[in-house]
Amino acid sequence: MPKMHRGRTIFAGILVVLALLIGTAYLTRDKTSSSVSITAVGSTALQPLVEAAGEDYARDNAGVFVNVQGGGTGTGLSQVAQGAVDLGNSDLFAAEKKGIKAQDLVDHQVAVVGITPILNKGLNIHDLTSKQLQDIFTGKVTNWKELNGPDQEIVVINRAAGSGTRAAFEKWGLDGAKSLEAQEQDSSGMVRSIVSSTPGAISYVAFAYGNSSVTSPAINGVAAKDENVKNGTYPIWSYEHIYTKGKPNQAVQGFLDYLMSHQVQSKLVPKLGYISIHDMDIKRSMDGQITANS
Amino acid sequence: MNAKLADKIATTVIYVIAGMVALVLFSMLGFILVQGLPHLSWHFLTSPALSFEAGGGIGIQLFNSFYLLVLAMVISFPIALGAAIYLNEYAKKSVWTNIIRTAIEILSSLPSVVVGLFGFLLFVVQFKFGFSILSGAIALSIFNLPLLTRSIETSLAQIPYLQREAGAALGLSRWETVLHVVLPAAVPSIVTGVVLSAGRVFGEAAALIFTAGQSAPALNFMDWNPFNISSPLSPMRPAETLAVHIWKINSEGIMPDLNLVSAGASAVLIIVVLIFNFSARKLGMKLFKKLTSS
Amino acid sequence: MDSITEKIKRQSESTRKDRFGRTLSWTALTFIVLVVALIFAFVLSRGLNTFIANKVSVTDFLFGTTWNPSVVNPKTHQPFVGALPMIMGSFLVTFLSAIVATPFAIGTALFMTEIAKKRGAKIMQPIVELLVGIPSVVYGFIGLTVIVPFMRGVVGGSGFGILSGTIVLFVMILPTVTSMTVDTLKSVPRHYRESALAIGATRWQMIYKVILRAATPGILTAVVFGMARAFGEALAVQMVIGNAALMPTGLTTPASTLTSVLTMGIGNTVMGSLQNNVLWTLAMILLLMSLVFNLIIRMIGSKGELK
């Protein structure tokens, strides 16, 4: 059967060519770049920043490749704690996340994000106290007229449970109280468009997403602005963390230094709507102790 | 009772229902295309996505989708073919065969999100592949196996028994009959089945979110060596596909032109799936003509 | 003599090849079965952790109505892990979408097989096939950009909710149910139709009294199949249902399904923690439900055969 033989020869030929190709590819692989690869996994909020910084860093430092993956804060922390990746991106202090052995991890705070409540414009409310905020989100008040607003039912929209924005808002905005179970959305843009189109709606977003379609009320008379976060008068904000397991090696340290450099902090960080860590007048520990930033 | 009247009414109702279903499809296709087509351009199809600025494209996602599709097909086709041959040609009716068939049916009705989580647990975490093309391709293969097995088995079952008897009469063993008589005759419908399942794999997202990952790092399209991490062919890089991209930017996207990008990406996805659908039928018919005329 | 016995006893080339082919294809099949077993083993071992390692009681989990795994209930000293809201949500969208889809599917299938055979097949067949092929994220995108704002305008509220989820799922499972119903209707023997018409039945009487009765098991299978698909659908539903882990109080208030809580939460929790384990338990429920749907389909099938 010559036909069958031909088929077999072609098949064998393809296999040999493939093997040869893979072999040469392996031999000629770029040994320098595959030798240093920094992997970061975790928070999707931090991912764009690390990604953009990583691309710039790899361009300036031939032979270094920064591989950034999402997956969420929980994934990032558990992977870095296991030593599976170099960097774990997190919206929270590792100790705040249940199930993580925080003592092994070293915290590198790379940026600050301010969070503002947002209200439907029709409410015409421009000022809220922390107490009122807490009452709204824990369900103690259910109608805006109880807060001197119009007779309108309160519609609470939450971020996903376990998301960094929600955790920070509950901790610093609600004084640790847990928000009632309500609708959850994971996208800031979606949250904003729901709030702007739903009468009586309230939610919270990072500063960068507040715009004229919603009101962002002052908290205890302090406006939700970058400078109020920097000088410590506005309370609802959180750090963005990058964790390493133990002391980072040289390559990883190099990248972390780059993230803290003027170039990244004064350009990329504000572009993404974060506040540069260098601009903070104060420091805040996990349990809320505020000290002056030297 | 007036049977004639009932008949008329029922006929009208059925016409209306069929018309409504057709209307739903056309309005959906129309909506996607009208929304998305104006946004399509060479730039959009080839440039990388931007996570926080307007003007990003879907180039890398598009490439990832096709690459993953090819890998998943390379892995799943031989297995599905073997399984289908055994089921249709060798298996006798027994409890065992029954259990195996049930297993395949269960696998086919398994929610794809469960397949994705299984892949996450086994390949990403346990085998330390990370969020990578490799993990994604294996998860997609698992998702694809039962569909493909069933479609190939149906194709084989359509070949008249007479052909197998003819093979046996020529003194061929069962395996040789399958290889030289049954398979060639079944090629047209197997090809149709493969291309149709390719369409489903191309649009699958839930199985990939936690296996291939949700990030698409920049690629160096000059470097085709699969052992380099920034090469498009590297199996160890995270690879967000088009379908995952649509899901992600809709649920947590932050770029200002989010709606345009997701409309454009949806249009591309639909167009590719439509092409798969039409070409499946065309290809099947062409092959059928070619193979039966000789 | 000896050489002859040897020759006879020796396997021929063909037998060897056959054995080779048989083993090869058998290996492929076994591989698939192994994968299924592995999936079950992994998901079950993770999912049962909630009950074994974290000592959550099964009844609390299945019938508790508060879902907030990161908060500990001061009374029982166990976290709030009542999964009933999601279970209810999943079943509600599944049943509602199946109820809406069934008449449409039967109507379209009848149109294709009984009313307008030629035109029906020519026009509707490609339409149904195209609908099957549309990826679920595209359905989600349409739901988010068309159905949710529409519901917001019509019934008020945020527009997210069970009703929006039902509409999206209805369109998603319609083609699956339709094409399977078409297959069953086609398999009803021709002489059924002919004898019905011969004794003077109108077309509708023939359809209603003969064909639909004969095809009932097949149609039921198709519907259950669609329900299985709806139950496991993740992304399209997650995009439109609103994701509030609350007991559904109405069709237009935000709710959640097993799959939506899973996809939202799995990345935000830490492997091995209770918060993560309970999510795996939800995955386990999904797995077991697809088993149940399969069993139902088998039961309908064997009942249909007996007739």
C-alpha cells in the first residue's frame, strides 16, 4: 500500500521537523531574559500599576521580565505566602486577611487610595457624618427623610465581599461595622452608573471614579479630596500593598525600588488615580495609629 | 368544539412564536454588529489593551484566543477520536460501557466554571503552572472532550454497517477497517463537528478565568521562540482571551472607553463564531463531495 | 510440524494491529473517565472541608439564610454561611427560564417540523444553530447594556435581579431546548401522523393529541437539559443578577446564584480558609446538581422506552 506508506512518511517527517524546531528553539532561547523573571499575582486594582511599571522596568533593564497576573487579593496573598510567586499584590494588610501567616511576609506600601461615598444627585445631600454613614450601611435608617433628605428609600450598593475597596470602606468609613447584605457590583464604573441612575442610591468608589454624575459628600465636614487624605483629615483611605516572603532578592528589590522611585510615583501613580506614597504627611498603622510621616 | 378554528389559532400562534425567535436572533446580531462594527479598525484589532486609558485594542487577546484554541484542539482531538472509536467500534453493551457513557454525559453537563476551578486547583496551584496558557489549554480540553467525543461518535455511527462488513470480508482487522474504511467515510462530518466545537471553545470564558488568567502582558511579536517568556508562543505566560476580556472589563473595567471596547470585542467574537459556523457547513459539504466523487 | 503449529499460533500482523488500536482507543476513553473521577475527587475533597475541618453543620449550610462568611455569628460561634439565598436564586432563575423557554421551544420546533417543513427548516435551522454558537459573555454583555437599563426604566430599582437573569438565560437555553425538541419530533413515526389525519383530525388535533403526547419524554429531556445548562451558567448571569447574597424577595430585586458568588469570591479568599472552603462547597453543590439532572434525564429516557 504505497499510499499508506506515503502518509506515514509525511507524518514521521512532520514529527522530525517539529522535534528539530523545538530543539533549536530550546538551544537558541534567550538565556538572559528567562533567567530573571519576577512574578506578581493578586489585586486587580493594583494590577495596572504594577503591569505598567513592569513594562517600563523591563525596557530599561534588559534581561528582566515582570509577569503580572490578576486573581484577586486572596490569591495573591496565599500564593506569595506559599512562596509560589515573588510578589503578592494586596489591597489589605496581610494580617487583616483570614488564613494568612502574616509574620512571614514583608509589607511594601506603594500607593494610597482614597475612597469616597457617592450619592444619587437627586438627594441633594452634600454632607454626612460618620455616624449617619454607619447607620445607612448597617441598615439602621432605611429612608433618606430620617437624615433630613427627601422621602426616598435608601438603596445600598456594595462592592464584592472581600474586595479591597469594601474592606477599607467598612474599616475606616463605618468604623469597623459590617455593611448589610445588599446588591454587589465589582466594577467602579458600573457602581457609579447605577448610583447616578437609581433614585436614593448610595455606594462608594475610589476618588478617581467620582465625577459630576454623582455627589460625593463631605464626611464630618471634610471634603473627599487628595490633600485632605494627605494631611490626615479625611479618614477613608487605604494603602496598596505589595508583599514579599521574607527579604526580597536583589532582582525583586530592584523592581520594588523602581516602584518607589520618583518616576513611577509622580507619573504613573496619579495617572491611575492613586495618591503617591511620598506625598503623605501621615502614616497609619493597621489598627489606626496615626503618626507623622518623616 | 370548533376544531377548524382551534387549528387556525394554533397555527397562527406557532407562526408568531417562530417569528419572535427569529426576531430575537436578528435583533441581537444587529445590536452587537451596529454597536461594535463602527469601533472596529486595524488599530483596534492589533494593538494591546490599555487598562486605564482610552484607545486600547484587543490584539493580544485575539491572538491568545486563537492560540489557546489550537492548543486545546491539539490536546483534545486525539483523545476524543480514540474514545469515540472505542465507544462506537469496540465497546459491547455492558454495565461498564454504561458507566463510561454516563461519565462522559456528566462531564458534558458540568458547569464550565467547575471545570475552571478544577483546573485552577490542579494545574495552577498543585502543579505550579501558574495562570498560564498551558493551564488554560488543559482546562479547555477538558471542557471540549465530551462535546467532541459525542460528535465524533455520532459521525462514526452514521457510517452504514455494510461498510464494516465489506472491510471484514476483505480480511481486514477491525482496527484496519476503522482506519481505512470507516474514518475516511466519516471525515466530512467529523470536520464539521470539530469546527463547530471550535466555535464553542473560542467563546468559552468561565473555564479560563482562573486558569489562563485575566491579564495579557505585552508580547514581543518578533520573538517566536516558545522558550522565551515574552514570546507569543510561550506556554507559560498568562493569557487573557477575548471572551474573558469582555467579561472582565464589564465587571471591573476602569478604562473610559469601556463600552466601546466591549461592544467592539463582542462584535469580533460573534463574527469569528459566525465564520466558524458557516465554514463548518461549507467545509463539510465540500469534503463530502470530494471524498464521495472519487 | 512444529513450525506449522508455531505459524498458526503466532498472531497475525492484523491481530497485532487490532490489539494495538484497541488498546490505544481504550486508553483515550479511560483517560476521560479518569478526568471525571479526578474532578469529583478534587471538588468533593475541597467542598467537604467546610463540614469536616471547619465543622459547619450541613443543615446550617443548606438552610441558613444569611451569607457572610467573614462574620462570626455571636450565638453559634460559627460564621454566617447559610447558602440558601444562592441555592434559591439558582433554582429560581433555572425554573423560570425553563418555564418561559419551553413554549417557545416547542412552538419553534413544531413550526420547523409540522407547520412549515421546507421553509421552517431552511430559515429556522440556521437561526437556532447560530443562537447555540453565541458565547455566553456576549449574552451577558447584551443583558447588561439592553435588558438591565430596560428593567430599570420599566420596573424601577437598579434593574439587576432575577427577572433580568431569567431573560438572559431564556435566550441562552432556547436554542438547546429547541434543537433537541426538533430531534424528538422528527423521530415520531410518520404513520402516527398519517393515521391521525386519516381519521379526520385537523393538523392541530394531530399535533396536540398525537405528536406531542408521543414526544413528551423527549421534550422533557430537552427541557431538563436546558435547565442543567441554565443552572451551571456563570458569567452571563453574574453580569445581570446584581449579586446580593440575600433571600430573593421579588423578581426585580438583586439576588445571586451559586455560580455568581463563586466567580466573584474565589479570587478574594485565601486557599484553605473557611471563606474559601465554603465556596468549594458551592462548587460541590453545582457538581452534584449536574449529576441529579443527568439522573433525571436517564429516568425519563428509560420510562419513555417502556411505552
